[in-house]
Amino acid sequence: MSRIGKKPVEIPQGVDARIDGLFVTLKGPKGEIVKEFSPKVSIAKEGNTLHVSLADDGRISRPLHGLTRTLIANMVEGVSRGFQKVLEINGVGYRAQVQGKNLVMTLGFSHPIQYPFPEGITAAVDKQTVITLTGSDKELLGQVAADIRAFRPPEPYKGKGIRYKGEVVRRKAGKAGKAGK
């Protein structure tokens, strides 16, 4: 059995949890998340805690034990406190701004890039070069951040592009110059 899977998930005050068969619905101050889980694990609510247990002791169901518990814990944290990802834009003339439900970025292409936000994700741009994404679904937030970063990933020679805050980009030396003159 998984050590992580054995731990109960505490439901904080203000968060409502419902279990309908394979679906777990959590509703809190930051939003509502509904996820479907595998039938190889069973989820039970006892008071203000959720317990995850194995339905059978098969080879496929054992790894799902800890994964399911972690996904539920992330759902609880998301609807109660929310998640945040910060992206930094580096490069001359590279900038971003929020226009309604779209993120408009100028990244050195011939046209500005418009990225529409999915439901549940909001963004704020500080100084035109720092994008702060917030949302209650950790999986969706990470995918949106990865999609935005993929428009112009950081390159190793000058370091230009979009990177996560705190991400270290290994730099390369570039051309050594002509040596025989």
C-alpha cells in the first residue's frame, strides 16, 4: 500500500465535498472542480476527511492509490486557496497585456499572438513582462502556463523568450570568432 495513499485528506471549513460513484465534486470559495477517478480505487467521506483505499490489490491499481489521494488533495487546496504560476518575458520588444479574456503578446513575430484563457483561469500582467496566472485547477493552470511558454521558449544564446519564474536556462557561448586574422 502507498504511504501517501493511506493519509486522509482534510477538508477545510468552507469547502463542500460530494462523492457520486467515480466522480468527486469539490466546491469552495475559489471555484468548483469535478473529476472522475478510476474504479480501481474507492473514495469515502468520513466527517471532514476523505479516505482513499484500493478496490483490489492488482498491479495497475496500486500506483493509482497515491496518485488519486494527491489529485484529491490538490483539488481541495485549489478550491480553498487556489494556485498561481508566474511567467517572465525576456527580450527586447517582447511584452504582454491582458485584453478582456485574451492575453495579447508581442514576441518578435510579424503579428501579435492572442491566447484566450479557458474558464477558471485568470491572468494579470505586471510591467508588461511578468505574467501571473491564477486558478483553482492545478492541472489546467500548468497546461495554460506550458502553452504560453511554448509560443517562445527561452533560447540558450541570449536567454530571450518566456520562462517560468525561477527557471534556470543554461547558456551557451556562441561563436568564438575568427582565429587566424
